Amino acid sequence: MCNKYRLLFPEKNEKEARLSLPPKRATKLTLPQAHLAQVTHTENVYVICKFCGSDKVVKYGIVEGVQYYWCNSCNRKFVANNALPRMRYPPDQIASALNMFYEGLSLNEVRRELQHRHGVLPSDSTIYEWVVRFTKVAVEKAQDVKVHIGSVWVADETVLEVDGKNIWFFDVLDDQTRYLIASHLSYSRTTGDARILMEKAFKVAGHTPEIVITDKLQAYLDGIELVFGADTEHIRSKGFVVQPNTNLIERFHGTIKERTKVMRGMHNMETAKLFMDGWLVNYNFFRPHGSLKDKTPGEMAKAHYPYRSWKDVTTEGHIPTEIRLVIKEST
């Protein structure tokens, strides 16, 4: 008998001693266990038509890996993505392009920024079409906006080359709210142009100003007199070295210089006018001003404009193609 068994069990033989020993314990291997999280809800996804909002849609084939759908209500084919109808890009990317354009970036610069931010690279012509389409929408909504502005206005003009010709941009700004009341484009600087500018401003403001500050352009003298008569004091000054608020005039000139970046490359008067009006919308309603405590001139003028950003413009009437219905389950 082995010595260890003899010492432990002197009265037993080796076989009996082996059986008396406790069994060897196997090493316990603990394996990771998968635990399913308690399900508290389910989610059903329904596809609806991006044109009419109907849920009567069916799958309509796959083209280059993209699933198409057919709407039995309006008989149109579409892709269930976030893009606008008949467009390849979603509203937030289009709004981003519009904002960058009206902040002074060229079409090519906007294109590169979209690639950097969103990973997309639309053509210059595509971005141009976006700007034209949604600028028209924004400008149309601004036509009859009612505003509350002050009684001291500042008028000025600047020149920009469009299609090889000099075009004069006339503007009127409110001293109190910084609201850009009206703009006017012309190939000339005549009394008729000054008169049109003041008539536009009067239509928007709804009242006659007490003071209008301009440079020494003779056209303003007669144009203001023809529209407002003796009710308005006309202050003329070379370089605007005049009270009230000389700093406002300097900022005004800076504002006009910013717009020239947007207007570069315009090829005709019609496009120049559209983009001028679009820039006016961006300035008055979408871009906060530090001097106004981060409010827009439109907010200061208590303007009831339906949009607060270019995203609001691009998403108006947009119908998401997916409806997610979440059903909560009792635990």
C-alpha cells in the first residue's frame, strides 16, 4: 500500500483507502450568459407617399439597390427617403446651402462645404436651382408682412457690375430696428429711382418718416420731396458725417458690402433682383444681429413672418415617407 494511504487509513487496504478519499472537485468554468433586455415596446414602420401623404403604397421594384414605391392614390413613383419630391437631397442640406449662399459664399464654396459637412457633392447648377426655387418662396411670403419701424431712415446707393453693366442698388434702412425697409435696382440714379425707393419704403412702413438721411445725390432731394413733401426733414451729408447715429451708417455700409459677395456672378437684371430680395429676407428675418442682442431686425420690428430660418422654407409642406408607430406594452 502506498505510504499516503497507509498514513490516512491504517486499518484499510489500498482499494478501500482510495474509495474513502473525497472525490476531486472539477474546476467550474463560468461562461458569460446572454440576458435579453425586457421588451417594453414595439415599433411598426409604415411607408407613406411623399407627394400626397397617402398610405396606399406598394413596393415597385428595386433600381441599383434602391427600393421604389408606387402610390395608388396619386399614381406616382417615389423613394422612401427624406428627400423632397423630385429631388435627391433632404431639406436640411438644401437649407444649409441657402444659408451659406446668402452669407456670402460662392456656389463652388457652398459645394465644398456641403461635401465637408454632409458628405454630398451636388453640382453648381443644382445649388443654383435650389437658391432660385426657395428664394422665390421666401420672397413671396415677405410681400405683405406688417412691421413697426421708427421715424428716422437712412438711404444709400452702391454700384455693382452685372452682365458687364453697372447696376445701382438703392436701399432704405430703419435707424431704430436696423430693418432694411426697401431696395431698388436701376441702371441709373435719377429722381425717378429715388422716388420709387421711397414709395416702396412707405408701402412697407405704412407711415411717413420724420427724417431721411442720405448722401448728397441730387436725385434724393427731389424724390423725397415728391413722396413725402414737407412732412419729412431731409438731411444730406457727404460721407454721412451727420447725427443721429453715425455708427449706424458705418455698419450700414458694411452690410451693403456683404451683399455684393452674394450678387457676384449674376448674369441678368431679373436674377439680380431675385437674389437682392432673397438677401433682404435673410438679413431681416434669419440672421441675428449682435447690436440687437442677437435678435433679427424682423423681431425688433415685430414682423409676423412665417419662417424663422431657411430650413422652415425648405420643409414647408414636406411629408416624411416613414411613420413610426410605437406601441408600449405593459410589464
